Amino acid sequence: MKYLIVEDFSGQAVPFIFPRRVDHCDMREQLPYGRIISAGVTELGPAGFVCSGGNTELGLKSRPEEDAAILNEALRHR
């Protein structure tokens, strides 16, 4: 899966996960948020999400540890 981490209007990091066939730039155009914090690819492993990569067209890199923590927190069982 691919992902974008965006900053919402209150300054909080919000993750968006989408299929690999969708381009980061195309997804970015669909989001109503202003600032994109990071972009990359992710996989769900035994210990949670693992993030890597980036997107050169958006000029963004993944932040492996920070992004994985955001994804894990957003999708944890409550």
C-alpha cells in the first residue's frame, strides 16, 4: 500500500493509505488538506506497519519510524 501523512487544520498528522496502483500525486489532489508531511509505501508486518520510500514528484521522503507510529496509532484496535 502507499500512504500520505498530511497535516489537518488543527496541526495533527493524519494518515491516508491507498492502493499501490494510485499515484501519490493523484491522491494528493483529492485531499482537502494543505500540507503534506511525508509519503511512501507501507506494509503491515507482525509488529505493525513498516514504512519506506518517498515520492520524488512531491519532493517528499518517508520518515520510517515516525510514519509507522502514526499509522499504528490511527489503526490500533480500540
